Amino acid sequence: MSLVSVRMRASYGGLHVSGAERIVEEESIPQAVEELLKRPKRYDYLKITLERLKRIEYIETSLPVKSFSFAKPSEARVFALELLHQAGVEREIAKRGIELLSCGANPTGGNMRGAVLMDVESGNRLEPSKERGIRTVRVDWENRAKVKGELLELDMTERTLDALAIATKNLNCGVIAELCWSDDPDYTTGYVASLKLGYVRLSPLKDEGDHMGGRIYFIDSRRAREIIECLEKKAVLIKSLRR
Ligand code: COA
Ligand code: AMP
């Protein structure tokens, strides 16, 4: 079986507006491209990359999904801090992560193009570029349509499908815990993920209209090099949604 990574990125006015990917068999490339072309609402530049994969690794099941709702972001953030602590991140370091995402983790202002890598012990940032960050790439579901249907039944969207795949790969690569909320001003649900806790959706982790967002991957700094290699390079297919 020959598997191909199909990746799309689009920009508008020089700004990245959409990115998405699939890992599919050769005969499904046209369908994957058609789906990816529908993703950006508008663009003036769009690039599709096809890459034949030499090796693929399978993950049996995703993280289990749980959801919690709060009256306001400050309450959800207190709970996120406790979850990160339970996942093995000292409260002080977890607090630093939450503050970093709320103020904007890109030192030149605005959002990063990937995730912060934070040393779980010192809170130091380990990503080689603080503007770019680290991106989790080459990950998809073995049967995307089936898992998408299962998530839709649970009132979740394609956004959760993609974020759950990313979080599942991250932990499989050695990330200890992840904190994420979107940079989309209309999407206020975020999550904390760890092997012990699963994928815990928290709503709302930010206010409506807030353009700031990002991801923090808490890791053991001694493993930084192998974790970065795994996140950015290893091709992974997830077989099923954990119920
Ligand atoms: N955010 C911002 N800019 C991005 C980006 C992202 N997610 N992905 C790509 N870019 C831009 C950057 O300018 C990048 O240059 P850089 O490496 O200096 O940052 C440039 O595009 C080229 O990126 P590259 O990594 O070569 O793209 P690619 O063709 O391999 O595709 C994507 C990678 C787009 C598939 C991947 O980054 C992505 O966005 N995946 C989907 C993530 C997702 O599902 N998010 C939703 C979960 S809620
Ligand atoms: P999103 O959930 O798409 O709104 O992305 C939220 C933030 O996560 C972005 O602002 C980026 O900082 C970061 N990000 C986006 N894509 C990736 C990725 N593939 N891997 C790691 N971080 C990402």
C-alpha cells in the first residue's frame, strides 16, 4: 500500500489563513485535494504538497475526549492549571504557560506559526524559533469519515477531529502535556491533553473576539531533539476514536 501525505496551506494578504492535511492511499488523492481546496474561506495564494511516505506508524486509539463548561474564561483557566498540575507540570510552570498564551507567545507580537516547547521543570522555552515554534505534521485518521461521524454524533466538529489527531500524535511523540486554545476569535473552546487525563475540552478558555491563541507542549528538555523530529517528521495514522 502506498500512502501519500497531502498538505494544504493558504494565505491572504501575506497572512496564513488555513492549513490542513490528509494521509491517504494514492487513489484517494483527488478526493483529499478537493476537500482541502474547500477549507480556506478566501485566499490569494494556496499550495498543495504531495509527499509519498516511506514509513508509517499506527496508533491504535486516540485519547479519550471529555468536555467541561465554565461561566467564564478565568474559571476555565483555573481548572486548566489544575489539570496541567495533575499531568505532571508544576503549578508555577503551568501558570507561566497560560500567561504566555494569553499575552501572545510570539515575541514580535501576535500569534506564533506553531507551538511553544516548554521545559516541564524550568519553564524555559526550547523551540529554536520563538516566532515559528514547532508544528505537528503528518498525522491523520485511518478512517477519517468514520471518526468524523462519531464526533459529529457527540456534537463535536471537524476542528476537534484535527486537534484530537494532533494531540494524540503529540503525546505519542513524548509530549507530557499540551495546552491549546485557538487563535480564531469566534472559537473559544480549548483543551488540555495528557496520557493520564485524555483530551479535556474546556469552554470557554478565552473571550469571544480575542485573536490570541496558541499551543504549549510541556516536555522533558533532555528529549527535545527526538521529540521535535517525531512531531515534525514521523508519519502517523490513528486507527480509532477511544470511547
Ligand atoms: N500556522 C501559520 N503558518 C503556517 C502554518 C500554520 N499552521 N503552516 C504553515 N504555515 C506557513 C509558514 O509561513 C510556513 O513557513 P515556516 O516553516 O517558516 O513557518 C510555511 O507556511 C510553509 O510551511 P510548511 O510546514 O512547509 O507547510 P506544509 O506544506 O508542510 O503544510 C500544514 C503544513 C499547513 C499542513 C500544517 O502546518 C498545518 O497547519 N496542519 C493543520 C493543523 C490543524 O489541523 N490545525 C487545526 C487544529 S485545531
Ligand atoms: P488553531 O487551533 O488552528 O487556531 O491553532 C492555534 C495555534 O496553534 C496557532 O496560532 C499556532 O500557534 C498553533 N498551531 C497551528 N497549527 C499547528 C500545528 N500543526 N502544530 C503545532 N501548533 C500549531
